[in-house]
Amino acid sequence: MLINILSIFISTSVITSLVTDYNEDTRTRTLSNVAYSVTDFIIDDYNRRGSANFSAYLNDYVADVKPILDVMSINLEDLVIFVSDGDGVIKLAGGSEKYMEYSAENGIVPEARGLVYPESVLSELRLSSGVVRTDTMEGFFAEKQSVYILPITSTEGKMVGSVMTAMPTSGFDDLLEAMNKTIIMSSLWLMLAALVAVYFISERLVSPIRAMSRAAKEFAAGHFDVRVPVNGSDEVSELADAFNNMAGSLQDSEQMKQTFLSNVSHDLRTPMTTISGFIDGIIDGAIPPEKHNHYLGVIASEVRRLSRLVSTLLEITKIQAGERKFNMAPFDICEQAREIIISSEQRLEAKRLDVRFNADRDNMYVNADRDAIHQILYNICDNGIKFSHDEGVYDISIREEGSKIIVSVYNEGDGIPEDELPYVFDRFYKADKSRGLDKTGVGLGLYIARTIIEAHKEKIWVESEHGKWCRFTFTLPKSSSPKET
């Protein structure tokens, strides 16, 4: 509202100033044109008649001069023309009917009226080529007038008289006042309309923000199921939608965290219970000595399982803290894939899988961290074997597309449900909630894989048809052979 009020004040001032200046310029030009025309006529007629005294000339030839004054003001309402002698005494008045206020019927101003220029005006007129004023001329007029005065000089250069044109400013002042009132009233109505509009617009903008504030407080209290209503499609609605997406992510993250803690607790509790039970049985003598070696082997297996879990958790911590550094260097991805297949030979034969290896060339080089990529590829290949159906197809393919090497691992098995595909690479997420197939994993391998691939500024994704097949694919930057470099 303060801005609106200031704008109205400035606009009114500027408009008033512009209109006033324009009106004054127009009136001054009009008055000067009439004054020059009358002065030129009087000078020519005065010189032509050869009168010795200018006052006598006005008295003798008023019948000739007065009509000229009336004609010059015929289209100008309230214009009055005065003709004075050299001493500034008004001798003749003409123009609009208002001249009657200053003269007799014939236009001659009686001596009793005593219309004389103020001394300051007369002095200025004698020293200049004309006088322009907008005032009462020191009481000469009863109201403010726009005045233009031109001197009349003799052939010797002496001022013998003058012509004054004058118009009252009251009409324009009334117009200006009415205009200002109109502007102010219109502006007040506009301000009222703007106030109503701003109220509703502000309410529409602030309402979802208030809802977000309330929702944020609910989040702080641990209630991640709160959502903000989304209405419309403007920027605030987009913000509310983004806020709801963030809330959904927080809720999913919290659920994953709880699932992760549950899984880790299970993975820690199960081997520790097994280890504790077998050790107690050996100590108590419940397990005969001839079976000690067997159960010690089981205990060793469970200890290794605990070690793998702790190592995985430590690696996650390093990745989150940004402490793991990658050594980028060229290496043969095809050779690495063949080594992983050979190391998994027994497991592949145990499931009688139809193993296929397809590569565009025997040797294909990538620029990446060899150990990190081995960890990713081994993890994906191991999962492919683990979740394959017996006698199913198990395929590793490596192909070149532009500046990228694309590595894919395909297996025929249970696959991944479509609704779980977006979460496969999330931390704390484990698709095998039944834990029936994967008893050794903790649901962090694919999260580590995605983190490593993204650190290489590459992509990894999964495709699957539930109950039939699954394919994991990732890209790596192509490199030339180390020998060539």
C-alpha cells in the first residue's frame, strides 16, 4: 500500500507538472501571437497616420483600433487586450466581453479607473523586449492571470506605449483540480481492488507454505507420512510437489534404514547364536570330541560371515565419507570378465548353466579403477549365478558404442518385480525380504556398485521380467591399449 500511495503521489505530480507546463506554453504562445499581431497593426497605423502623441492617437482613432482588438480575440474566451501609453497608463481595452469590466462601451478606459502598470512591470518593460507573467501583477488584476506585454516604440526607439494580452488561469486551475481528484479517486479504487487481489494471491501463496511448515514440524517429530496438498500448476505448486517427493524419499529412506537395521541385526544375531551354541556345546561336553572338528568348521564359517558383514559396513562408511580413492588406468575388461567366469566355474557347473560370453573383440580396454570394477562385476556375476534357475542361460556381453564400453550380465531366473526395480540400487534395500535365496548378503552390494559407477561418471541400470529373466548393465569409458599409449 505504501508503494501504491507513493506511486500515486509521483504519478499525480508528474502529470500535473506536464499538463501545467504544456498549458503555460500554449497560453504563452497564444498570448504572444495576439500581442505581436496587435502591436504590428498599431505601429503600422500609428506611423502611417503620423500622429505626434500616442495617447492622442488612441483617442482619435479608437474606432479603428478597437475592432482589431475584438477580432483578434474572437475565438479566445476570456482574452482581454490592453493598450497603454508610454507611462503604463491603460488607455484602451478590448477583446472578449470581459473587457467591459475595465472600460466603457467604446473600449476607452476612463481616467477614474486608474489602471496603471506597477512600477516593477513598467521598469522591466522599458529594459526588455517583452514581459511574461502569471500572477495578479501586484494587484493589477483581481485574480491570477497569464500575461504577455509587448512595448510599442517610436522611430527614435523610445517606448511610447504597449500592448498587453491577458487570460485568467482560474478555468485551468479548476480543470487541474478536477483532473487531480479524478486521478486520486481512480487510484484509490484501483488500490482497493489491488488490496483485495493481493490478499487472495498472498493467501494462495502463503497457504501451501504454511502447510509445508506444519509438515516440516511433523517430520521433525518422526512422522514422515504427512503430505502437502497440491493445487494448480504454478511455481508454488511445483514446490509443494517437490516437498512431497522429498517427504516420500525421507519415508522410503526411513523404511530402508529400519529394514537395514533389521537385516544387520539378523545377520549379526544368527551367526553369533550359532557360534555361541556350538562353543557352549563343546565346553559342556554335549558335542562328542569326534565331532569337534566339524562344528569348529561351522564356527569358522560363521566368523567369516561376520567378517564379510563388518567389511561391507566399513566400506559403506568410507564411501559416504569420501575416503575411498579410485586409481584410473586402462585395463582389459574382457580379460577381467573371463577371470571371473573361471573363478566361478564350480558354481556354474553345479547349476548346469548355459554359459555364454559375447564380446565385440577379444580385448577391449576401459579407463577405470581395476579393483573397483572387479568388485562390481564380480558382485553382479555372483548374483546372476545365485538367482539363476538350474540349466538356465547365463550370459555376459561386452560391446562398444561410441566412446563407451557397455557391460551386461544376463541370467534366467526369478528376476525382480517391476515395483521393486527403482529401489534395487538404494542403500539399506534388500529385495529378497524372505532371505530364502540370499543368506549371505546384506543388501549393500548394488548400492556400492552404483556409488562406484557414479564416481566414474558413468551409469548402471537393471532390466527384468519377473519370473523369467534379469539383466544388469553398466557403462565405462573406452580407452586405448596400454601398449598403444
